[in-house]
Amino acid sequence: MIVSVCATYSHGNPVRGDFELKAFTNKFSYKTYKEEVEKIRTYSKKSAKGCVDFEVKLSDLDIGEMSFIYRINFEGKVTEDKTNIVMNKTSDASISFNNFDVEFDEPKYYKPGFKTYFKLRLKNGENNGYSNEKVKVTFEKNSKIFYKNSLITDNNGNLDFTYDPNNDCTDCAQLNGIDKPETFYIKVRQASNEKNLESNPVTPWFTEKNSYLSIEKPLNSKILTCGQTVKSKIVAKLPDSSKMFKTLHFNLQSRSGFVLIGQYDIYTESSHTKKYDFNGKPNFEHDEYSFDLKFDLIPEMSPQMNLLVYYVYDNEIIPDTLTLNLEKCLSNKVDLELSQTSARPSRLFNFTISAEPNSLCAFSSIDKSITFLGNRNNVDKNKIFNVLSKFELSDWVYNSYKSSKDCPRDNYFYPYPRPSFDNVISNRARKSIIYPGFGSQYFDPTKSFSQAKIVYLSDLKIYKNCAFYPYAVMPKLFGLYGMGVSNSRFKEFNRKADTQYQVASMNVPQPLINNAQVVEDEVLISSIRQFFPETWLWSIETSDEKGLIKKREKTPDSITDWLMDAYCLSNKAGLGVSETKTLKVFQPLFVSVNLPYSVIRGEIFPVFATVFNYETTCIPTVLEIIGDSGLAFVNTKTEIMCVCPDEEKTHQFNLKALDFSNDKEFKIYVKIKSLNDPNDVCDAGKVTKRIRFYDSEIKTLVVEPEGIPKEQVKSSLFIFKDKNQVVTNQLVNMTLPSNIIPKSSRVYLRVTGDAIGAVLNNLDNLVQQPTGCGEQNMVKFAPIVFIADYLKETDQLNDKIQSVIQNYLKIGYQRQLTYRHNDGSFSAFGSSSSSEGGGTWLTAFVLRCFSDSYASKHIQIDPKDLEMSFKMLLNTQSTDGSFKQVGAPLYSKALAGGLKDKKVGLSAYVLISLLKANKSLNKINVEPEIQLSLSKGIGYLSSAIEDVSNTDSYTLALALYAFKIAELNEELISKIDSELDKRASKEGDFIYWKETQEQEGENNFNSKSADLEITSYILTARLFKTENLADLVPIAKWINSNRNSLGGFYSTQDTVVALEALTKFASLSFSKNVNLRLDYNLNGQKQSYFINNFNRLTAYSKKLDQFKEGEENVLSFDLNGYGTVLVEIIFKYNLIEEKLLKSENNFDFSIAPTETERSNCNFVRLKVNARKNGEEDSNGMVIVGLRLPTGWEPVEESVKVLEDTHDLRRFELKENKLSLYFDELTPKGKNFEIEAVKKFEIKDVKPGHLYVYDYYEPLGKFFSEFQV
């Protein structure tokens, strides 16, 4: 077989590079219970262009008729020349050993005396139809032929013909048995080779009264569209017209509902309504009736409708059903009309969306290239109707009744436990409750109702033939795995697939602009391209009274195809979607630039510039590169080349990063222009016409400083209540660590007129950590609730801020529910990847956050979500009132060490969540058992910490908070407060608490997050009732001093707890009016900020350029006025790795590059070893992270393998940075391998980093260098 691997650019033109195809077969393994590769063959071709055909022999894969392999899998890979960009795609093909096959689409049955419509398709083993093939068709019974004909298929192998027994049957008596009609066989032979034969049974329809009804297909039934009028002929034949009831009934069902219901009196000549037209005239002489039913096709009938028609003859129902397929159409007809199908970059472009008037329409346009890696995730008609199909009734309903007293029970074969008939109505012969479905060797009236997907009740007779083997249960089952099985038996298992596959990229036509009209000396192209979005348009608008939205947009600079869609909603017409339209942004001459996303200062990196020429002549060109200051050129900045038609040429420039980008990215300009004198560049005669053009592309580059990135924030909070105050000469020491990387420091001053104003700018990014699990998601939910409450209480919540907050809360809420288990508990990675179920700590954490959001009513929280988690936590309560730990804990190692009794700390933690949820749901008044559980929990906690002097600070802080929420035990609250006051640490203007009093020093990374949690709980508890807010200001100032540059803190949980405390404090200390002036001075750099009621929530940030690294710097500032102001000095710098590694490390880890089994030297295998130091396991989730050296990226497939082999819970991959999540790390450790691929050749490359840390101890992150 021939397999084609094709690669095209997103603008449709072919790619030049190395092509590779892997063909392999899979076999199910009963050891691993999954498909495993059995045979594999690799084919390749170097330096090809566009498409490469590979010949794959079945013998190479050991495939034969007795191998029982029916599918081949393919993986195509194309590596582009020069740039080494790799694209992959997979496909498969079914295998058939029968080169002549017939698909019998219709009929499923025949009715004696009626015309029968046959629809067949002839195909070969490659699933291609036999075009214009002559075949012989015969109808046979007991080896006797009663009908034969010679027919020719159409171009697609289809064969449609009608059989009329009144005219075509040579011996119709053979169709009828003594009492009933019998099954006959249709046989199709290839005229050129009569050994190629396929046959299929045609089962008769039978009724007890020998009365029949037939609905003939409309003449135009092959292509039915909405708005079309359908006319269908209905014919009834009966032995005695006097026994027929006068009314003919019909029902048209679609999407599990009746779309049209009507009836017709056969003694009138016509029946007409707005929805249908029924006319005809009975022929009493021959006991035959013929009618015409006409109706209009509407969207509610799409994509399939079932027309059921029936009449009553001698107290028996005589039905028939016709199924018609209709195009997929929606009531809201949405159309996206483009003014043109192609355009130049940066040109104005018009398009119009038409829909129902006043429809809310969303429209989008995305770069086609981003679809190469996977699904577009768009909404189209197919997806909509796939969803609707899930609500369709089945056409086979299990028949659990005794249909006829004449049918013995033993005649039935039940695939499920046999139903009991003892209590079913069976004694009254005139009553029938019919559940249509169980098949038989005859088709009978129940089949019509089954096909129409209708369950009916009637006191009329319903004939159902007795059956032994149900048709719908056992089709083609017997003999399937036995001896002598025809290969055609397996056709049910073969998917329709061609042997020609476009597997490397999108299969796009290759339009070349060969007929461009070029005028001498015309400026054909002149463009500067720098706007390269992945998503160009993404907006929502409302259509006008005419249903139109007219837009005029500027095309992006990307040379690509843009996929455009529109989706509209209308109260009247519902949902509508447009067909996807493609806008090609293209020009026949252009340059494309490829370079790394980021590099490290001091590295030499390549910039690939490829010139494409789709004109009809060779063009002499000069290529030039320009870079921002801080980038140096290693070789020449220009290159002269001759680019001929349908050709692309690539040149590599080499640049060195001398400096790093601070707050902006470096820009690199690559431009190409035509030369006036072609003789020195192109060979004589190759330039057939003279074209002047100019094109340039601007790309950005991130340059990072070498070493380990660090930051430090020094903040000061000032609260001046309602009167003018002056503070002068406030000094900030700006000394940096001694092991700083030279010239890596950046210092910023940020001023905000509100205690939490800086947080508003980073609602989705408060913590500088990975955010890929159920616990981390809460940092994007809970703090926003506190901030929204604060803004609402202080009357600062405007419509714009509220809209942003509600959007974040809705996303966070819905995302968090994906981590929930069936019992209401939560785990870090959800039920799909957690074998031990949800955890007590995380469930309590989520319940607390959901309860706060439910009480605030900023978004709609389902109370059932709270009740599920509430019940789960109650189920963990012991008889003594304490709570048991289930699943993984949710606290740092420092807190674990500080907790003298983890059971008491956990109980206090859970109790806080339950008390908050109970208060939000107001359950205490309606459910006494809940009140009893909470009382037991409070009683246990009271007795457990009665000796406050011997209780750790974290438990005391939690207990204090719990008792304040419960408003109980004032005496114990007083004892806890007194004990905490004794343990308080005081430094200057700060007051805070530590988890243990013994831990001191800068290098105690683990304690800071724990100290922050303890101090925040104490502040929140004391804010419930305070007589002097000034006493709490030193606590709030210390909490505030631990902020990071984004407004958050160290980890998820301490950020949530700290922001809850700060927002509650800010609400109580809020000044309605603010009027402040700040003046600062640093080494002669001076500036003033003015803060008032209008800009108090704005965070003003200024880079301090006068900061001198390596020298003594002191910043001074003065304040004058009243209100609240937050002053922050943000230091960002990089440290030398060797200094950091001398700190005490909780983990032992290493990485070693080794060779791979691949022949390509651009791949390497990285062996990673990581283990926990000491004898104890890590306390919770561990992050193993890698930043590979510039130019290298992890191979995603090799990372996914770790999910099965090393219990990897999740990973996050972006460029050369990889984060791996593990539930824990033991002293035994983890040893695993991942592959990396070199994307760019980098010189003077800086080392990569491997780091490991407990997620809840982010400051204890340790690094190790490595090179590849």
C-alpha cells in the first residue's frame, strides 16, 4: 500500500525537509490490559518537498490472512530544513482480505405486493467504490431464481434500483409459503469475475390480517434541505375494504419529540392545514388506497425524522415508518460573509455576520497553524447535533411483556436475566401495552413503532411474530469466530479509510500565484510585519434589527490562513453557527523569521531568516538584520541571495545577548528588499521581469540573566485617620546579598493608596508557583472573594471591577469542582488520578472558601456542593469529637514539626470550615444532629488545649479562630490570647508569631510560610471583636511585609489566610477620604506621587534607575496628608548557584544526560534521581522542576510515560521549562528518564537547572546545574 506523508505551511505551500514514516501494528496484552506495539517499520527520505509516497508492504509487518491483524497505525514526521522544526501526525488504515464487498443499505425487509427500493454500494478492499462496474443481481429462494437483472454502478460504486413484484417477478409464488411469505436472498456478482459474490437476506413483512401499508420515498429524498417541500406517496392494500376504519393517522418524530401530528379521513378527497397537505382517493374496487402527503421541512426535523403512518383494519393496527435524513440545519441561520477570500498583511478587510435580528453573536478568528497540534475546540453543526443525538431515543427497547398467548416462553432468547411475566396484563386479549423492539425472523407492525422510536398504548390488536433469536441482539454473531468464516464477516469491524494519508501536517491545496500581473518598476510589496497573534478576532456583539453585524478589521501580519467562525443566540430562534470561512493572508514574496523564545545573557543564538518566492521570476535580494541595543552580531548583518520561483532560501544569523531585558522584550528586525541590478546575483536569463519589493518581520526575544532568579519586597503600610499628618525622612536599606550575579539587579518603587490595591492587578497570578492542581486552584478563587467583600464594604466595587471578579470566581468555582470525588471530598488531582480518595485537609480548605463565597453572593454557589463536603467531613468525626485525617495532608513541613498533636490541629482546622459552612447554610436551626456534631467538636477542642502553655502556636491560633466563629468559651479565648501575647515576637514596628520559638535565622526557609499562617489566623480572630484597632496595626504591618511582587505571599494556603486577614483589617481601618503626597529620593532621582479618592486603587510603579549595584543605596521618602498608603520597594536579582547550594538541603537529587537509541543526535536522555534526605517521607506534594539549557526542550511523550510508571500526577511544560508533580518523595527516591530534543544550536550555552522542593515550602527550593 502507498502512504503519503505531506507537509504544508499554514498558508498552503509545501515544506522542504526530512520525511519519516513509522508503520506499526498493535496487539492487546493480557498482562498489561492495553494495546502494545507488536511490529514496527520505519521509512524515511531526506531533503524532500511537499509530499513523499512510501510503499508499505504488509509482509514487512507480518500481516497475513491468518494473522488476525486488521489495522495498521502510522506516524508521520517532517523535520524542516535549516530550522529543524518538527511536526508530527498520526493516522491508521483498516485491512481487508476481501477485494469485493457489498454494503446492503436498504431494504431491511420487503412487503408482499409492494415495490421495494434497493440501495447498495460495491467497494474493494481499500474501501473505494467500484466505479461504473457491471454487476449481475439475482433474487433467489431455495437456489431458485425468480428475478435477475444486469446493472451498472455510478461513479462512487452506488447501485440504486426498484423492484416491482407486479412487473419484475417471474415466479412470485416462490415468495409465499403456505401461510406466510418467506425470506429470499439478493445476490450480487461481479460480471467480470462471477466468483466475486455477496449475498444478503431480505426478510418479509407479515401481518395477521394480511393487510399492508407502505410509504414510498420522495423522489428527491437523496438530498433534503430545510425549507424544501416533501411529497410522499402512501399506499394501503387490504383484503376487505369494509373492515377498514375511515381514518389514516400519521406522526412525524424527530429529536425525541413529535414535530407533526395529523390524520386524514379517507372518504374525503383532501385535508389541508398550514403544516401539511393530505389528498388522495380510495379505489374501493381493488381494495387499494393511494394518498399523497406533503409537508415543509423545518429545522426541528433535522438531522433525521421518522414518519409513522397507520390505520386500523379489523381491530388490528397496520403501520409503516419511513426514515428520512435531512441536512443539519438550525433555526437561527447564521452566515459569515467575507468581502474577499485572500488579503495582504496589514490591510483593511470587511466581513458581515447575518443572523436573526437582535441575536447575540460571538465571532472568532484563529491562526490555522495552531490547529496542527490538536483539536480546534470550536463549535460547529456536527458537534451540536452530536450532543443532540445523546438525547435521541433508542430504536431498540427491551420488550418485557408476553406479546401473544400463542408464543411459548421457551421461544425467546434473553441476553439479560429473563423478566417475570407473572404480573403483566395478559388475560385481556383486547388490551396491549407495547414496548417495541425485540426482533424476529419476520418484520411485523411492532417494527414500525420501533423504527419510529415510539412507545404506544392501545386496546387494539398488535400483531407480533414469535421469535427465538432476537434480530437486534444476535446479528452475525454465530460463526463469527468459528471455522470457515468468510472474510466479509469482519467488515463490521473495518473502519472506512483510504490508503492515501496526509499525515504530517494539514492537507491544504498549494496555490501558487503564477499569473500575477507585474508592471515594470511597480512596488509590488512594501510591508513591515510585527503583529503575529494566534487569536486575531475574539469578540461578542448584537445584530441589528436586520440581523446584521458589519465589521471592518485590519489583517494581521502572519502569512497564514485564518479560520473564522460566528456563533449566535436568539430568544426567538435559538442557537446558530456559521460555516467556517478561511481568509488567506498572503503575499507572493516574504521573509519568515525563526528564533528561540528566550536565551540567557552571554549566549550566542541563531536567527533563521527564510525568504519565500511564489512569483514567476527569480528575484535578486538583500537580507538584513537589526537588533535592539544589548544584542551583538557575531557574523555579518546582511546576505545577498537569488531566490527563484517556488523556492525558499534560509540564512542563519548569529547574535550574542550582551544584556538582559528588564521590563520589555528585545526586538529583532529582519528585512529583505530587491536589488536594482540583478546581474551580479542571479544567473543570466533567470530574471524575466523586474520587481521592486520590500518586506520586514519584527520578532521579540526574552533575555534572562544567568543564575537563580530571586526577589525581595520591602513594604511599609501607613494609616493616617481623617486628619493631616506628616512623616519625614523614612529610610529604606537597599543592601543586596553578596552572591548576586553582577548587573542582574532591578529595583522598583510601587505606591498604592489602598492596603490591597496591588492585588487587583494580579488576581490570576498571586503566587509565583505552578498552578496545576486542586489546591493551587484555590489561590485563584478564595482571595478574590475576600477582595470583593472588602471593595463592597468600602463602597469601591464598580461595575467594571465586579465583572472581572465575577468572571474569575466562576472559572475558579467550576474548575475546582473537577477535583471533587463522589463523596464530596477533594484531592489535589481529582478522582480520575487519585486511588486513595479525597483528603480531609483539602476538603476542609475548599469548603471554607466555598462557604465564604456562598455567603458573599458574588456568584451563584450551589448549596448542594457545600452540603456534600460538609457531610463528608462530618463522616470523619470520631466519637470523642475529633476529626480523622483522610488522604494527603495540606500543610508545610514546618507546621508539621510545630504541631505537637496533629489530631488536635486537624480538628481545629476542620471545625473552622464546618462552622463557616454551617453559618452560611444556616443549618443549626433545622438539623439538630449537626448542632450535636459541632458541639462535640468544640468540646473536644476545648479539652485538648486546656493546658494552653503546652499547646503549639499553630493549634492555638486555629482554636482561637474557631472559638471566635462559634462565639463560645470566652474564658478559654482569654487564656489563649494571654498565652499568645507571651509568645509574640516584636521587631521594630512589627509583631508576629513563630511556629516554634527555637527557629531563627535567614536560612530557615521552612518557617516563614508557617509563621505567616499563624500570625494571619491570630489577626483574623482578634478582628472579630477589638476595642483598639491600633493594637493590631503592628500585626498587619508584619503580614504585609511578607508580600511578593504580585501581591500574594509564599504558597497557596498562606496567601489565602493572609489576604483574608488583611482584607478584614483593611475594611475596619478604611478611610473614606484620602489625600496624600509622597516624595522620594534615591541618589538624586526624585519624584512625587499624589493619591486621592479617584486613583487610590491604582498601583503606580517606577523603576529606580539610579540604584547602583555594589554600592550603598538608601532610599528616603516623605509623606504628607491623610488616608492609607502602601509603599513597596521590589528587588529582583539573580544569585550564583554555588552559594545557594551550601544551604542545608532537604532533598538529594541529580541529573545525568545519556545517549538515546535514536540515530538522530539532536535527542538526549536525561536520567533524574531525587530522594528525600533523612528517614521520613516528604510531608506532601513535591515539585521536581527542570529548566533545560537554551535550545533544548523536553519531549512531551516521554514525560507522559511517567504518569504510568512513576505515579506522576501532573506536569506542566512550556518551552524549555518543565514542572513535575508527585504526591510525595521518600528516602528511597524516584529514578526516571525523560527525553529532550535540541531545537536550536546555542554557543556559550549556560547550564540548565534541576530543582526539587516541597510545594508547601517554596522558599526551600534548591537547585543543581547541568549541561547537555
